[in-house]
Amino acid sequence: HALELAQTLANDFVDKYQLFKLGMDNQGQMNAWRERLMSMCLLVTKALLCGGGRMRHLPPVPWMREQLQALVESHMQSLVYDKVIGGVSAVCGIADFEVSRCLEEFKNIDPKVVGVRKEHRDVIVGAAITRFRELPLLRSPLAKAACLRDTVESILNAIAHLAKERERLAQRRREARERLASGTDPLDVAKEVPVRKDVAEVCVKAQAAEAAHLGIQHLDLKTQEEEEEEEEDEGPLSEEASLPCADDLLSLVVLLLTRAGVQSLCAYTVYIDNFLSLQIPFQHKGELGYVLANFMAAVEYLKSDDLQVRVRKREAPSGEADSSAPLGAPLAPVLEAPALLLHRHFPIHQPPKPRRESNARSRIEHRQLEGLEAHGRSVDEPEVMTSHRSSELTSYDPIMLPSVVRGGGYDFADA
């Protein structure tokens, strides 16, 4: 009986669909559709609870009643989905056209422009983008909101896994340094140190290891102060510190939208916002509401002038960066811009400090030059040798680095 009533109400809604549009603005139409759908869901829920089936014995437990209401809403809205989403798409047609143009323009955007951290640029590839591309196939607001939630959870899980891998690599580097300090075979240490920045870092470690065996103490590893500065530049490696704040999550969502290429984003977000939780009043304030606010802010940021300014500033030559931006355009830090669109919904954490470029490598070369000059070598000779060997060693496999160092242009035995 309840299913027959649901189908009858859905057919009546489709037949009288045009009546809800007479003499109303866009928001008035959606309010009328929402009220009509709410009354339909209440009638079907009452028919289930008061009918002769097993539902009449449902215990008066709040979470059971909420699950039943969510089930009824999903079923009823799936019956009238085509009509409702068609009306919402007509209302959001201009906005969706603008967003589609932006998606086509920014499909190959540099992640740095939207404030995505370097180590997080690949987390949207895989489960997150696959799940998000299922959004147009789902036929109820609750299913679409769950799709957005699963997408965000996939991003967070990928970042958590990345943080654990970074911690594991950091532990291996610390163990390698301890072995080197304790006098373990330096060739084995050089093989075990993972190459994270470039091959030159491992080259310096191998050079220092051989120099230590030959008694050249001034060509040792970087000092403790330099290592602390470099670790500060790289940022924290702990799992908690690597998880994104609201700024980072919103930037990742913006990058996800540009890579996924899903159309009608404005219509989908407006549809979820207006028709989610017809009978449960506080569902927008929970996890689904937080995720929905992130995606709505990301869609608005795609249309903003601030993103256009950042893209043009990124692509313009160094001398024309300011002239390409419109007058009065904001030039706030990249990580702060998307967060400004979310401050009305949730508290925003302070963005992390921008990473400073380390000059550790130049300081190491300067120490090498001082050491060679102290042993009778001219300053000009090591400079040519250093630049030549650094460019030569970058193409070698890390395992072969110790032998390459011994056979390079400079022989430590001569010193």
C-alpha cells in the first residue's frame, strides 16, 4: 500500500510540475518543490508506520526513525529526480555555463596556483576522482551527498598514508646518519639513504664518507645547524602535522574539480543543498554539511576573479606579472584565498608558513672550496669541477654513486 501511494504521489507531482513555476522566482520554485516533496514523504512514512505491515511495530527509537525517514526521502526523490534536477539545471544554467568554461580553461592548472602542497598533488588520483565521477549517476540528494563525503574521505586517507610513508623514510634517513656517525661502512650508508630532493645530496654524503676515511675532516657532513634549517624548510613529517586543515582541503577539492571534469556542478550542489534532509532538520550541520560547504565554496572559487588573477600572474613573464592583473585584484597568499570562502561555515586554521628555499647545497660547496684551498688547491679549479660533477652525477643510479665519486674529476687521495 505504501509503495502504491508513493508512485501515485510521484505521478501527481510530475503532472502538476508546471503549476509550481507560475508567478514564482527561482528560489520560490525550489521552495514550492521542497514543500511538496516534504508532504509526500510524510504521507508515505505515515502509511508505513500505520499500515498493516511490520513497520507498525517499529520501536520508537530516534535513530531507527531517522533511518526510515532517510529511506523514504531517497525513494520518493528518485521517482521525481528527472523533473526536479531539470528544473534546478534551468535555474542554474548561466552559472553552470560559466563553471564549465572555467573547468575547460583550468583543466591543466598548476596545483601550486590553488595552494595545493607539493606532497599532496597526487592524492586526488585514484579512488577520490573515480568516486566523484559517479556523482551524475546518483538520483537522490542523500546519495549525492554521500558521494561527496566518500570523495573527501578518500583524499584524507591518501594523505594519511602519505604521512606514514614520509615518517618511514625519515626514520630510514635518521638510522643511516647514525650508522655513518658510528663508523659503519659509508658505502652501505650511501646506498641506504633515500634520494628525496636530488641525487646531489647523496653525492655529498658519499664524498664526506670517503673524506672522513682519508682524514679530511673539513669535508664532513652538514653541520647540526644546517640540518635543522633544512628540516624546518621541509616541514614537519609527523602524521598529525601532515593532515590538511580547512585551507588545504578546500584547495584539494578545487584541484579535484578541475581534474575530474564533471559538468553541472552548480546544479548538483544547489540540488543537494535545497533537497537534502526534508524531515531531519539538523542533517546540514553534521559531516555531510561540512563536506557540502567545501564543495560549494570550491565551485564559487572556480568562478572568482581571484583565480583568474593567479593563473595570469603565474603564466605571465616576470616583468609583466603585475600588468596582467586587473586593477584592485587581491594578491593574498595562495593558501589563504580559498579559505576566505569558507570562513562563514567553519573556523579556519592558520595556513602553514611558506617553505623557504634552502641554501644548504651552496653552503656545502663553499665548505668544499675552503677545504680544497687549505690543502693547496686553487679556488677556481674546484668550482669548475663541482659544477661539472654535480651535473654529471644527477644521471647516475643512487646505488652506483660511491664508485662514481671515486672515479670523478677530483681524487681525494691527492689531497
